[in-house]
Amino acid sequence: MGNDSNSNWREVDLNVDSLWIIGERDKSGKHANVYHGNFIPQVPDQLIRRYTKEGDTVLELFSGGGTTLFECEKLKRNYIGFDINKQIIDYVRGKMQPSSQIKYEICDCDVADFTEFNQAAINVCNEQGIEKVDFLIAHPPYLDVVKFTQDKRDLSQISDIDTFMSKFVDAMRNGLSFLAKDKYFALVAGDIYKRSEVVPLAFYMMDAVKKNFNVKMKGVIIKNIEGNKGKLGSQDIWKYRALKSDYFLFKHEYIFVFKKMD
């Protein structure tokens, strides 16, 4: 557990509730909402402060626009990230210049490919002088709702749920092999609406983790940010559309926290 959760616990602003209602995205420092699908900085901030300490290493399977890396830099945690989008990797590396006070690397890599991932992860761990990481976080694409690249290996190119889940499990297996025993990891996931029905993708992913790995679930958190997905200022039209149809508006995501047992 992180230092923030143990010392001066009465004053610590860590949210231990299972419902996180967040007013707006933190836009301080290097954070900029330039990449569709970025999760809000408050999520990795809370998780990193609770489950790691300064000098620990965080591994992220889908690094995206750098949200977790920027939080690691602020909190003095080292970082190893992976993404398949070379353009966004170059953008994030540019944001990190001049050189940071932490050790970090972002690998251009298919996280579901064992050989490719394993070699990249071993190389970075050797460079950083570690064998295992202290925390893992994964915020995968929500099937093909947003296609982040044209690369056919990209999870966001997959529309078939069984194929997606198979690659997701492969990615989690690869990442978890580098997480130390008795350490924690988090899966940030949401549901989707496809062919006129809700697909509980987040629960499929959570269930796959439970079935395929020796873990203990430590938390199921529902996160809501007000005005999510551009709906701020246009709530009336979205409410009208929902009432005219038979669906509910998605405003939430899930944060599943696990402890690795072997």
C-alpha cells in the first residue's frame, strides 16, 4: 500500500467510497484532453497514491494520451507504458521533454502479442534496474466504438466480442506476468450500446480477469464525471432522445481493483 494511505490518514484525500462523483477533469500541469478516450487524471492519481509509494514503478497496458504518465511524474513514480499508436506515443514523449526526474518509457507494442510484449518489457525493466513492477493499470478500448488506429492488431479494430475478449485476456496475461506478487492492479472499463442493446463490456472484462488469473477483487468503483462526453450544456436534447426511445444515458465507468495472488 502507498504511503499516502497509511500516514496522517485522517487528512489524506483518498476516496475509499465505491462511488466517485467528479465535477470536472483536472486540467493542471501537462494534462490536456486531446485524445479521445483519455480517462480523467483523478483516477490514476487516486489509485497510484493508494497502492504505490515514491520510487515504485507503474505499468500501463494502453498508455494513450499520457494521463497516467503525467500523474506518475507528479507523484514521483517510475513508469512503463505500452501503446500501438506511434503518433500519440510521439506526442506524449514530446510533452515529457525536457528530461523528467522519473524513469519512464513508452513502448510501441502490441500488448496482446506475447513475444513482442515480453521482449519490450524485459528490455525496459533491465534499463530501469527492476524485475517486476509495483502496480498495473489498464484502460482498454471499448471494442470498436472509437477506432484509435488503422492497425488491424489494435483492439479498437475488433467488432466481434469473442475475438476482443481473447485479445484482452492475452494482454492482461502479458502485463500481469511483470506485476509482483501481492501487488495491486486496476481495470478501468465501460459498457457500450451496440445493435440497439447494452453490451456489458466492463463486466465481461472483469469476469475474464477473475476466471483466468489468480486474483482477489478488492473494489468495484463506479465513476461519474459531470458533463461527460460533450453532453455538458446539451442535457435537454439528450434527455429528450432517451425518453423518446428506450435507453439510458451512459455517464459512468467502472474501476475494478484486484490483488495479484501469485
